[in-house]
Amino acid sequence: MKIIELILDENAMLNGIDAISIVENPAIEKNFVALNKQYKTQFAEQDSEKRILLGPALIPNKTIYRYQDGEEFYVYFSQKTIRRAAELYLMRGNQNKSTLEHEAQLSGLSVVESWIVENPEVDKSALYGMEMPKGTWMVSMKVNNESVWDNFVKTGAVKGFSIEGFFADKVNMSEVKMESYADYPDGVKSNARNVLDWVDENGWGSCGTDVGKQRANQLAKGEAISLETIKRMYSYLSRHEGDLEASKSYSDGCGKLMYDAWGGEAALGWSRNKLRELGELGEGSEMEIEDVLMAAIKEYFK
């Protein structure tokens, strides 16, 4: 089975870590680092007074299982890549960017400490009974959001950190063949182009993650997208259909703007049909079960 090192390409605009997500079972998307349940770590501290979460964000040389388009392989990060990714995360001012389960943007969460483990025996993480190897990126996150603390941290619905961002593969991507699809209808491209035209004049404001913005550019150009991206598209659009009721135009909050950035209603229908065609969606399928769980999470933020 292939083992692929993920590295930083600092010449690529989107390479690096955009945000840190608080998660129960992180998901995976091609080159979008959202680590799976094998990588899940428990928060070391849940202080009801200070409301600070502490734990590892990345562990060096830890193999992470991935399954894409019928192929199994592992990815990992070196100490060098982790150190530089942690530096760029702070240099780019991303410490106030956080999400829930790599989907819902959160406010009131900030990384207040960030460090690389140099000596595991005397590192601060050891005070909390955590045996982290040298080169681990540790973070402490302040939670100034009562809804998140009460409904997710205190209940145990979220148990660890997961980074999200883009990295390059050290191996030639031709060695890991990824099937992709560009047969989505013109309506998908049109919705994404409408968003980009509006943003050119009005800006994104506080709407959207870098992933959503990149998706709009990708769809507007008619670029091929992977099966994992189609799954993410369907998952996002099916969960956010209700947002359209409160958003009649792009200037009316972020709902309709980001919905169309992902291709809008045309993309919802196409992604659903494509997943059914590929045998990835059906009655009782894992995706539909996941949708039910995530819909419940979304209820907390209404």
C-alpha cells in the first residue's frame, strides 16, 4: 500500500492550514486535510472556568489511512512540514478561524497558544498525561461561545482537533489515479459565476471558508471534481437547503451566496444523481446517515 508524504507548496496560494475544526469524527477530501477517526485525539483539558481546550493539531510521521476512488493508501506529515505549517498558520492570522465538523463556521473560538513539542518528557502536554512525540504541534483554544461550549464540548459531542487546509503530495499524482467528473450542468457553472461576479463588486465579507471560495472558482471554470468533492457538495447543499428561505439575495446574509458558490440547487440535484449512479448513495447509505447526524448538529445554530 502506498505511503504518501503531504508537503507544503508555498508557491501555491491555498497551501497551508486555513482553520482548526473541533470534531468528533473528522472527514477526508482529496488534498483537503480533514483527518479521519484513526487520527482522533481527546482534548486534554475542558476547564469550565477558563474554557480552554488543549490538544495536538498534528503529529509527525503518523500514518493516516485514506480511501479514494477504490484505492487505499496512507498519508503523513514530517516534522519539518508540521513546523512550517504551524508558522504559516499564525503568520497568516488564521488563529481566529474555526469550524464545527469542517462545515459550520464558528465565532468566539481562538487559538491562544501554539507550540512544537521539543522534549516530550518536560513539555507542557506531559502535565496533562499526554505522551506526544517530538515535533508534535500542540494548541490551546479559548472557547468564548456559550452555545459551542454547552452543546458540544460539555456534552462530549466534540472530542478533538482536526486541521483543514491544502497540501501537495510528494509523489507524482499520476501514481495515485483519482477519477474526476466534469459533466455537471451549465446551471451549476452559472450559479458559481454569478457568485464570483457579485463578489467582484461587493467582496466576500464574513461569508464562506477558503474551501467554499475555491469551490466557486472551480465550478465556474467547469473543472473536473473528484468523487470526494461530489460527496462534500451533496452533503453541504442538502444540509443548507433551509438557508435559502432566509436569504432572498446575495446581500441578505451568507446563505444564498455560499449555497450558489457550491453550485446551488442545480448542483444538489446533479450531485445526488451522480452519487446514486456511482452506487454511493441510496436508502440507508452511510452518506444519508451522516446527513441525518449533521442536520442534528446544525439545529444548534438556528
